[in-house]
Amino acid sequence: MDILNAYDLTGSYRAAAQLCGCSHHTVKRAVADRAAGLAPAVRRARLIDDFLPHIEGWVQDTNGKIRADKAHEKLVALGYSGTERTTRRAVAEVKAQWRLGNTRVHRPWITEPGLWLQYDFGDGPVVDGRKVVLLVAWLAWCRYRVVIALRDRTAPSVFAGLDRVFRIIGGAPTYVLTDNEKTVTTGHIAGVPVRNRDAVSFSRFYGTTVLTCEPADPATKGGVENAVKLAKADIVPTDTNLLDAYESFADVVAACEQFMIEVNDREHRTTGRRPVEMLAAERPRLHPIPDMPHTAGLGVTRQVPKNTPMIAFEHCQYSVPATLLGQSVWVRHHPGTDEVIVCALDGGGPVEVARHARATRGTPAIDDTHFPGHQPKTPGDYRIRARNAEEETFLAIGAGAGLWLKEAAAVGTERMREKMRHATSLAALHGAPDVDWALGNAAVHGRFATGDLDSILAAKGLDQTRHHASETTSLAQGTKSWNMLGTNTINHGNLTDEEER
């Protein structure tokens, strides 16, 4: 009767079967019997009905995670003689009933402007053999997303990234929510997180409060979790997005900025507005931040000299970009990688400007990119510069002239200026390319004596003062007249038979 009542209410075999916990074929047969005027069939007892309390207890003890095959093994040990298929159906039914009473019900989170900011981390692309860290922040009310590329997840790098986040959104929120990492939480006592003192100092400096979510519970900050997934899908090269590998860290930073422009300038499907427009409305609710960022965790302060982009740290020297001449920087040692990190300030807050392997005393760590336009000087490698019109005319012959000058000066050649003037005259007579070739060969073979240049030009057939015989201009008797030797030159066609005899 319960089956028939359920069918009358739902009008569906499958819906009535779900309500009664039986097969839809059973419902169809009961409805057909009623239509034929037959008495309702009495449901037969199943073999597994007596073992259902055991299954319910196992499902309750395992929080709905017990496997049907393991439950069947236990039932067989208790004397159950049914098939495993019946056990699987029974376990599925009991699990479905258990989930109805133990499902976590989510209530929509109604946020307020200027109140909540969530941040999390994601694995970025690999640059120079090292994986970049993506710091993703999500402003809850306006759904504004910020992505900052970091080189590591240490506390100074994270705090510098958050400072840049605050400056991008135009202020600091009341609460900042994140995971229970060591940079924020040092441990838990009776379920209460113990804050890291550096994180407390950072939050007080900006007038905000750092909170952490429940351990192993990403649902408490699902907004930023979704933002991390979206950022990784658009920034990290994969087989699906067809992105090329990044050549430098600056390319990753540019990709993050482009991602923020695109994602914040399109309409959000939940709010129906663009996040950049809602941020303008939320910005007055944010707390103003100091002009000088929090630098307590960035390291010790160093002043860059006005003429040399080098700083001293722990009795060693390290280079910094030349654009920081005369400015203050912060230096710290990364114990995990044994590297020295240099940070500076720009319009967006603290930023890492240099990272060196730890140097030793007397051997400075130098990055050539920090010295733009620098030409290394090697002893003996002199830069050729013409100082008068005569030298300029000689060097204008070509690269061979410069090579001849270096090699001739190295061996102490005498009367070099006279020979240079002679080469200039030959260039005007024969052309600069040929004389340049001759000067280069003279330099390679070490021929710097008087007349050597003329000899080299003559070997190439370029000396116009000498006349050489040739096959076309020679006055000698040729052998062409000997070509007819042994041939009959009489024309037989004009003679008679008697004359030929």
C-alpha cells in the first residue's frame, strides 16, 4: 500500500521506488496488479534485512566511507548467504539515508564592503629551473582579484606581496583570511591557533586583523580557492591553454598584470557588475595604509653608493640594479636556499630587485644586467679611436686596417705612420676593399716591412705599375699554323677524272 500511495502522489515509477526503497520494476508490477483488480502482493523479506542494523552501524562508524566489498566480507563472517550484488544495493541505500542527516548545509555568505580579504597561494610557472609562487588575493564584496608573482613563500616575501595587494586595491580591509601556514600560525592549542608574532606586527602596522580558516576546510575560503584555480588556468602553461614557457620572471609579472586587467574588467556572473566598478565603490570603506611600507621583515638596511651599484652584507659585496644608485635597500639571508635577497621600494611597495648565491669575502657576487652599457676591459685589448684626420682616413679602409695597426704596434714596427699613409694612397688607387684585404693578410702573417703591402697586392694581381703577359696580349708566335699539318688542302670537287689521275 505504501508503494501505491507513493505512486499516486508522484505519478512516476522511479520516484515512488526511491521513496519506498525498492526497484521501479516492483512499483510497476504493483500498479499493474491494482489495475487488473488483483490483491496487492506482500513484499517478501530479503535475506539482508536481518543484517541491516550491522550495515547501519558500520556506515555510522566510518562516516559513510565503508566499502561494499568490505561490508560483504563482514556479513559473510556473520552468516550471511546472499550475493555481493544485494550487499552493494543495501550499503548504497544505507549510505544515502546517512547522508541525508549528515550533509553539510551551506548558507550563502553575505559580505560587507571593506570587511574581508582572502588570500592563498598557487604553483606558478617554472622560470630558470625554479617554480614561481602565485599570491592570489580576493576582495570578498566586489570580487576583485589580485595576482602577485613571488619567488618564494617566506614571511618577508608574503608580507611584501600583501603590501602590494593593499596598494593595488587602495587600502587595507578589516580582516584578512588565509590558511594556517607557518608565516601566520605557529601551531594550535585545543583548537585555538597561535599567531606568528611577525604576522601580528604586520597586521597592526596596517590596521587589519589576520585570521585563519579551519584546518583542512577549504570551504571557509572558497572564493579565493576558485580565484587560484582560475589564475593557474590562465597563467601557468599547460597542454590545454597552449601557452609558451616564460623566459624571465618579468614575463610572469607582466602575465599576472594582464590577467588582472582582463578578469576584473568583465562582468561577474554573481553580481552582474564589473569588479573594477565595485572596487571604486568599496575603496572608501577600506582603511588607509601608510606611505612607508612595513619593512621590519625585509632585512637590514643598506645605502647604495652614488657611483657603484654594490652593497656590503656580512663582509661580502653584492650588486644591485644601477637604477638604485644613492637609494636605500634591504638585505636578508634566506637560510633555506643559502641566498642573499635584496629588496627595494617602488611606487607599488616592496619589490625584490636582486637575488644572489651567498658570496665569500674578497669575491663579490655580480650580475652583469645590473651594469647596463658596461664594456669589460681586458689588458692588451685596446679600443681603436682615431685622434686626427690621417688616422681616421687610414681606419676607414676597413677592419683589416685596424687589425694591421694592432699587430704592427705589438711588434714595434718602425715608420708606421709612413706606411699608413702609403696604404691610404694605395686605397685611393686600387680601392679600399682590396687594400683592406691586403692589410688583413699582412697582419695575420706578420709582414710589416716596407714594400710588403705592395708585394701582397701584386700577388693578387692588383699592382697597376707592372705589366704581365697573357694569352690574349702576348707577342710570341702561336702554334695555330701547325693545326693543318698532315691534312690535304686540295679541293677535289673542281678537278676532272684525268686530272685526279
